[in-house]
Amino acid sequence: MTELKSSLGISLLTGRKPGGPLPAYLCEAEAQNALRFHQSVPGYRETPLRRLRHLAEKLGVREIFVKDESFRFGLNAFKSLGSLYAMSRLACREFGWNGEAVVYADLQTPQAHRKLREMVFATATDGNHGRGVAWSASRLGCRSFVFMPKGTVESRAHAIGAIPGATVTVTDLTYDETVALAAQKAKENGWILMQDTAWDGYEAIPADITAGYQTLPLEILSQMRAYGEKLPTHIFLQAGVGSMAAGVLGYFAACFGENAPAATILEPETVACIYASAKAADGMPHSIAGETQTIMAGLNCGTPSKIAWPVLRDHADFYAKCPDFVSARGMRLAAAPQGEDPHFLSGESAGIGLGFASLVLSRKECAAQRETLGFTKDSVLLMISTEGNTDPEGYEKTVYDGAYPVP
């Protein structure tokens, strides 16, 4: 395992990539089932796949594609793909329904509502996951209790609190401590914990959430074919606890094997628990202790998910940890594109992929990292912009006032 540190502040770690078995829920059949269910939800539509041709030409690669999740169900982020699907799977287990046949309308019948309305959900979140859980619960006529860590942006808490049936509590705890609090409150009150991270004894619901994220690669591959591309050569996946990254990477690994694109897992430098776990090289997940700060609130998670970590450990090619200016650069590239590239809104936790690739491809300080990543003129790059503008004040400071400039 090799670690490459650039003077720009970006660190890259090569993975061992031993391969190995994947969880049964990361596969073509489960991905198709998740997509089928999502397509049955009113308001569903494929989120845009942004093609940045001018930027690709400028950076010397064939294509750059960015999946724009700011349009997902009107929630400004992708997270509802996991929570609503997990709730549908939970309903199937509770009521003996066929999970391969249930559609959204089945959850809306009077009989279903009589059963579902007794369910109360709890979760911890920095914003996007909690909003997805609260929205999903409200769609089923259920209440939700959402716990948020200290430092939570007011606009994110307000967006969740505006959802019918949602109760928001901003704590004075870190994210990991808030997860523990939500689990405690759920146990004490008989609520259902709807968390996208797993630990010993709590794995089924996080697995369903991760399975739901496989709608992303299915949509992406369909959209890429419309542009004449079959498969990306490189994918860049940001990770907090790692559930989204595991869902997308696991799908590609399960369905394409040795032909899967080279995958880089991206994290903030201040809270890179996946990077630290990979660097330890003992096969075990490792936590980042203490209070951590980053503008990438959705990635400010100190402990990897138990079920996500083995997927990222065994199937990622690279791990990177990045200063905040990397994400800020990605946000600005999305907001102010050059040439005829499309404009889109990319939030603080969403811009890291585009920022990382643009810097590694263009800065002399990153030459060794660029070579190690294997970029060529035929490379096809894929990023997922996981959120839009979820913090208007912070977004304005970064995009319009130039906060977190690249050195």
C-alpha cells in the first residue's frame, strides 16, 4: 500500500483491492428491484447526468459526467432513495408481503395505513439523511424524531422540521454521539431506528438503505449509454459512514467484476475514517476520535458503517482525503462552468469529486497522484453530486464570496 501526499494538501492511498464476496443485496436483481420500487413513487424521475465536455477537454480526458442529485424528489439530496426503500422492505417483513412485488401504491391503501401509522421512526443526521427519513415517514403517515449534532446549520434543521410529523432536536453532541442518542431514544420509546450506518446487532435496515442507493448506478449507466458511453473508467465516491459509496461501488463490482471502473473513495482530511481504516491495513474499521470540523457536513462522520467498510476495503482502488478547498472548488466549477457546460447547484458535501479530479488533473503538485490514478485522454470520469444548496448562507460564502480558496 502506497501513500502519496501532495504539497497541495491532498493525500492519496492505493488500495489493496483483494476482491472477495459481496453482500447478497449488492447485485443486479436487488438493484432492479430498488429501481422498480422507486419508479412507482409519485414524482419519481431520473435526476440529470451532467456532461462537462468543455471541462473534460480542458483537463485532457474524454468525458466527465456528474450525477446531479439536487432534484431527487424535491428534497435537494439523494438520501430518500435509501430511506423510503428501507421502509418498504421493513413493511414487507412486518406484514408478510412480497418484497419483489410491492410498489408504492401498496403502502397507500387504507389497510396498509392502519398498519403503518403505528410505526414511529428515529434517526440521527447532519441534514440530508434526516430529511429523507422524515419525508419517507410522512409519505407513509408515520411520525419521525430526528436528532442532529451540534453545529447543525439552521436551514437544514428547519427543512426537516417543516415536514409533517417530524420532530427535530439539535443536540450538543458530535455526529457519532448523536447516532448513539437516537439509538437510545428509539430503544426507550419503542421507535424504529432508521440509520444508514451499521454496527453489531443493527444491520438489516442499513443494508436495505444501501441497497436502495443502487438506483443511482442503474440510472447513470442508462444515461451514459445515451451519450455513447458504456461504462466510466473512473468513479469518485464521497464517504461519510460509507453507505452510498458501498452501494454504488458494490453494484459496479458485482456486475462488472474485473472490468469495473477504478474507484476512489473521498473524504474530508479532518474526518477521514475510511482512509484511516485502509491505511491501518489490518482489515478492521477505525474511528476518528474527538470533535471534527469540515464544511462537508454530510461527510463529518467518525466511524465507518460495519457493513459498508468491507465493501470499500475489498473493492476500492484508491482512498483520498482532501482539504475543504477541494470541495469548494467543485462547488464553484458547477456553479460557474466554462464553455457550454451546464450549470448546476452542488453543495458542500457534493463538490469534492469534481474538485478532486480537476485539481489532480491540472496541478503540477499532484503529478504523482495523477499518474497513479491512471488518467489518460480516453478516461471517462464519473462523480455524484449528492446534494444541492442545502445551506444557502454557506453556499453564498463559498461560491460568491470565494471562501476556501485553492492555495
